[in-house]
Amino acid sequence: MELLFCNLLVDAPSSTNLTSSPHNTTLLRGSSLSLKCSTDANPEDLEYQLYFKGHFIENNSSGLFNVNATEDGVYTCVPINKVGTGDNATISISVVGKLHCLSLYSFCI
């Protein structure tokens, strides 16, 4: 959606991107995960909302989120400016438990 205010073109966020650090999307349970949401928008005064499995987690203006990986699921970033809600971006995370191995038999549980 584009609107014209005082001869300036303004638009809702678009081309939203959500990246993770570490870049590997399979993580050990309890690991820290940093997510970065970015988008193109005018005006650039944005609020980023983060959801996990469709449930709201938090919001901020930086687009940087730190979470603990506890279960598999999809994170979704929703950028918003005064024009409207922008395109969403998602990233799917897989979480694995810690392995406990018995070295004598090379058997892991």
C-alpha cells in the first residue's frame, strides 16, 4: 500500500527478511539464538513484532531479538510503520536434545 503525503511517497514495510545467528537452523536445546529482522519502509520509524508458532513473544524498534531454543517451530517477524503492517518473514528452527553416550558400547540415548 502506498500513500502520498505532502508530495512524499510513503509505504508500508516490504521485502522483509529474517536471519538467524548462528546460521544453522538446527540447534541444541537451550542454545541462544539471535534473530535479525530487516525491511524496506518509508518512513523508517518501525516496530518489529516477533512471534513463535503464532504466539506473540516481544516487540522492539531495532529488529534484533535474542531467544533460547527450547523446541522446534517457526519464528515470524512482522514489521509495522505508521502506514501499515508489512510483509512477514519466517524462519524454521529445529531443536535437538543433548546426547548421552555410553563410550564402552558406543550407544547413545
